Amino acid sequence: MAAAIQGGVTQPPNSTVYVKNLQERIKIDDLKEALTEIFSEYGTVIDLVAKKNLKARGQAFVVFEDVESAERAIKEVQGFELFEKPMLLDYAKTRSDATVQKEGDEEELELHKRRRLAEKERKQAHQAAEEQKRLKRPAVSTAVDATAARPAKAARGAGLKSSNPAAGAVVPDEYLPPNKILFVQNLPEDYDVDGLTQIFGRFEGFREVRLVPSRKGIAFVEYEAEAGAISAKESTSGMGLGAESKPIKVTYQRQ
């Protein structure tokens, strides 16, 4: 863990303040209004992000126009009670979308979003892999297993697949880490290479579409770099195709 810079602050100064230990029972709109009123005293707030989902509850990001305003806010508001809970402040680990947009152009903002999405998917893949390891790990026992000393016997029903889900646990398709190749499923049978190229070819670094001759409804789409695959996956996953507008499933190729 990095050494504290001041009052619990561990990240280097930047224009985005990370606020945690917020009251979770307060409505998001009321919380954002209260935070805006407090932090506007220290500078121009160009964005304030507070989400409703379970993982993000009790947290917010306050984006200032400059670093100096963020520094003043952290110094003055650290530990300030809001809705009977002391706020804990730090600088955000990464630049906010609003900051990137203010300092750069649309292309830089798009690249920033892709990197953030890729990092999020890598974390999800890592968590899924760790969960898989946990499920496969045998329980630790201090007692000696009496059966270990017995001669091995042919188990009844040998060769049958175990009913234990942990035995065959795999990382779900949705949590595979990003790579340059997409795996597309649930395609209408009448979609060919040309039709899929029209859809996936508009993303940066497109290389080719590969159909599987022996399997209908699936294809692989390759890009020159992860960035193109990430954008394509984000834009096309769940897209309805064919007469019935059946949603397609787009994931990364399993490595």
C-alpha cells in the first residue's frame, strides 16, 4: 500500500476526487445534489458520478476543472459528515471521462473508454479465474484420510462424469479477458462473410471474418489489436439480426 500523502490520501494529485463511506440509504439524486453543493465551494465541478448499482453504492467521483480545486476540497472536506457519516476522500486512480474530454479530443476520449472497458473485463476475468480455483481447491483437513491407506479399488461407475459442478468449472464466456479475436454465436443461417464484414468491418483494425464450415450460426472475427475487438464487442453484442431479429452473442475467443 502506498504511503499516505495526507489524511488517508494514497493517490497522486489530479482533478478528480474519489469519495467513499457515503450514506447508502439516501436517494442518488439527493446525494448528488448535496455533494455538488459542498464541493462547488472549492472550485468548478464539471462532472459528478454516483451510481445506484450495488458495487458502486456509498461512493462518488467529483470532477473539478483543475487540480488545485481538488486539492483544496480534499484538505477541507476530509472527514466532513454528510448524512451522519464522515466522508473519506482520495484522488481517483485514473482520469475521468470529463477530464479526458476537456483536455483532449473525441478520439482520445474513445481510446480512454476502451482502455477502461478492457481493464474492467480483465478484472472480471481474473475474479472468475480465482473463483474457479477456489471451487477446485480441496478442503483442508488435519485428520488423515483413512481411505488413503487402503489399496485402490475400481470405483463403481468409473468413467462417469462427476455431478460436482466444481470439477468441471470453467470461466464463463462473458468474463473471458479481451483479445484480438471475437467469437460470434446465434447468427442467422443466411448470414455469410460479406454480411458479417459489413457489420464488423467498420471497426478499427478489422482483418477478417472466418466461418466454421461444419457449424452453422457461429463465426470468428479478427482485428489487428484488442482496441478494435473491444469496440466491436461493445457495439454489436445483443444486436438483432435476421428476419426474427434474434440477438447475437459476442464474446472474446477462448485462448
